[in-house]
Amino acid sequence: MDMNMNSDEMDEMIRKNNPFGSGDLPFDIPRSPRAYVESTAKTEKKKDDRTGDAQADRLVEFVFNDPAITLFHDELDTAYAKFATGEHREILPVDGSAFKRWLSKSYYDVHKKTLNNNVLTTALQTIAGRACFDGEAIKLHTRAAMIDGAIWYDLADKEWQTVKISADGWRVIDNPPTIFRRQQHQATQVLPATGGDIRDILRFVNITEESQQVLFLVLVVSYFIPGFPHPVAYVYGPQGSAKSTLSKLVRKLVDPSRIEVLSLPRKEEDLVQVLSHHYQLFFDNVGNMSDSVSDLLCRAVTGSGFSKRQLYTNDEDIIYSIQANIGINGINLSSSRPDLLERSMLFELRRVEKIGRRQERELLEEFELERPKILGAIFDTLTKALALKPTINAPSLPRMADFALWGCAIAEAIGYSKEVFLNAYNSNIDSQNVEVLSEHIEAELLCAFMEDRSEWIGTPSELFEHLKGDTKSGDDFPKSANALSRKLNTLKINLEEAGIKISKNKGTRRTLTIRKIPANIADTADTVQCVVVKQSGKDAKDDTDDIIGNFNF
């Protein structure tokens, strides 16, 4: 069309090409070529809109009327759909890309028509509304769940199979109840097999001390039992001690992932998101850790809720509810904060000797052959532990009390006594206190100050002057008496374990009483002055092409 023709020329052109024959047109002729184009575009858009609305309606009816599709929402009001595909059923978030792909394919299979994004968006809003307001509320889990005294474990395979473990035994379940959500990073777990020995794990890790082996086996099995805080697996040692290899093997057993080990995020909101997507994870080659990250990890171990802004254009939050099973490895302990170490289990590894070293690839290939039987042996142990747990009594428990009780049951299920486990665990806790005190100059100076004293009474300012006099240039000592008091208050429990009790005296003159008490860890005055190897740089290449030992016991 010539956009420069006048209205009479345009009338004549339209009448000559009138598809309705001669005579009047059944519509008003636009008075300009531009108006004609705009009018035609509006007509086509209305037609497309009517087609899109019809497609959206049919899509919604398809979902609502299919008895094989169940709409529901989880504990955080996220809309989900459970639907049949092949011979199994899957569970996907309604606003996720996987459900959109499935819905588009299903619509095309029926109507032989494609869907555009606008149609999908319109339909999914309605479907999500039905799921959230009319659907059942169901708590979903990642990888493992405890329901009615039984453990359910998600194999994360294409058939959506799970393993149900109870005091009566374990078995693989096809088409399980609505229990699990899937994360994109998750990898398929192998099918468990019978006839394995749980101690076979020790052939593949560089843990040689028997007490540490007991703790390691108990901790790995405990990861399969959700619902209580688990200690952070804190693995440290020099280059070539197979830290990363241990981390990868634990991950393959507990929560296989396409991302075997992760870097520790620097931003807290990134860390929260990572923790929320993993049931068990290892942060690899961690150097220094900020206090805020350490505090966040403590909350994630204990179990806590987190939130962040969904969009900057509104005031809605994204809610995360997290109780994570966390592992950390590095050359040194990346944090000496008492609250994190108190929630940890320390595994110090030694450098593997040259004799008998093996390449990591070779060891992992052998492990893959053994993994089904090792996993089956873990499930056998869980079956016994579930039966033993109600009979377990312990006279005194550490801070991680739930873990300690389950640890006693797991230890007995493996073949150790609960006393062997508790002694090993208490010794590990003593090591935590030593690590805390040795990393804080205030504790070192106070231990030295009280070495020849049974009691000391004085003001915080007087104590500050006494301890400050023993510092050297460059020491990271508090700058004031108040700062020293706050630091000692943080270390109070650790100092008590070392045999030094600090009490605040009431009265008009604020004073402190510091006195010796029976210590729970030996040789504290010498121990806290021990030399800790400082990390000189990021262990970036450590274990990337690991050559590790042949760990046969």
C-alpha cells in the first residue's frame, strides 16, 4: 500500500479488492492508509487475544479436570502439582520451568497446538491459585524425612523411588506418598544392595585413629536421620591429606549432587540460598570465615528461618526454613568462634605418605563399585539404631544432646558400646576447647596469669592492665577493659572447661573473681600456647588431582 495516496484513491483500492463482492463494505473505511493499517492490527490483536484466552481456559480445564493431577501447596505456601508421567508420579513447583515444559508438551499432545508465554503465564496464575487456596497443605522435604517413626530417603532417580527404613527393615518404594521436593543440582543415588559392611567406608578415607573412625561412622549414618541438629564435619589438615576426597565420598553417600563440593559464598543471602537447596553439603578449601557467616552457619545447624526481599518493587519476602548438615574442609580451622566449634566435630587429617599413594580417580572408581553395598549397610545400621534408640540412656549429655543420644544408638548398631562413642565424642569436644583457647590471646594470657594463682579478685580495668603488660607489639589484644570483658564473656564456657571460672561480683564496686576449678581438659596452660600452622594462601590446588593413600585397616 502506498502510504501517500489520498482518501479517494484509497476508497477505490479497497472497493476493487473487496472480498465481499460489489456494493457497500461491511465496515467503515479508514480515512487514511495509516488508520487502515492500525485498524487492521487492532482487529488481528483482538483475534489473537480471543485465541490466547481460549487456549488458557483449555489449559486450566485440562489441569483441573485430570484426576491424575493433584494440586497442593507446601508449608511455605508454594504451589505444587503432583502428576502421572509414564508409570510413576512426579512433584514439581507450579511456577518452575520443568512443570511449564511438561504442561506445554501435554497440551500439544492433545491439541497439536503450541502455547506462547502469555498463555502459559495466565493459566499458571490460575492453577497456582487453586493449589494455594483450595489444595491441601503438605510439608515437603529434601532427600530425607522422618514420618511416623520411619525414615524416608529419596533416591532422586527418574522413577521417583524412595527407600523406607524402619525398625523392621528397609525396602525400595515405588510411587511413594507426597514427601519430597527435588532440587536441580541433585544427582541420582545408587540402588542400595545387601551384604555390605559399614566399616568398608574407612578403606576410602584418610582417618586412621580408632576414636576418629568411630565418630566418622556415627556422623555419616546420623546424616540420614533428619529432624535434629548435626555437628558440622570440620575436616582440616595440610595439602595432600585427602580432605576434598573425604568430602566428596560423604556427599556421594548422603546427598549425591552434580556439585560435589562448593565454595563458601561471601554474601549471606547467597549462603542462605545454597543451604536451603542442599540436604548435606561440604564447603571446600575454606580459608578465613567472617563472624557473620559463622553465626549464620550456627543458626543453620540448629535450625532457623531466613528471609529476603522477593522484589525491590514490593514488600514481599522469600522465606527459607533451614536445618542443614554441613561440612567444611581447609588447611586450618577457618573459624575459632566458640559457638561454631561447639557445634562441630573435628577431624584432623595427616598428609598421606608417598608409599602406597593412589590417584583419586582410581579410588573413586573403586568406591563406586562398593557404594551400593555400603549404602545398604548404612540402611541396615539405621534399622538397628531405630530399634535401639528408645532404650538409650546417658547420665550426662553435651550441648548437641539429640545427636549424642542418636550417636549412642548408632554406635551400638555398628558394634561399639555407647561408652566408646561418648568417650570419643567428649575427647573431640575437649579438642574444640583447646582450639578455641589457642586461637585467642586473651585466653592464653589469662591461663598464664592464673598458672601460679588459685584465685584473683579485682576490677576489669585492673585485669586489663595485668594482661596487657604481658602482650607484645602486634598482638591482637582488646583495646579497652570493656572490650576485654566482652571477649572473656564469649570464652567463658571454654575457660571453665580449661579449669578457670570467671564470676561477676555484685555490689557498688564492679569486680571479678577468677579462680581455679577442676579442668575437663588436661595441661591447659601448655596446650593453649600450642603453635597452630597458619594458612599462607588459599588451598586452591589442594586435592584437585588428589594422590591419596591406600587406606586398608
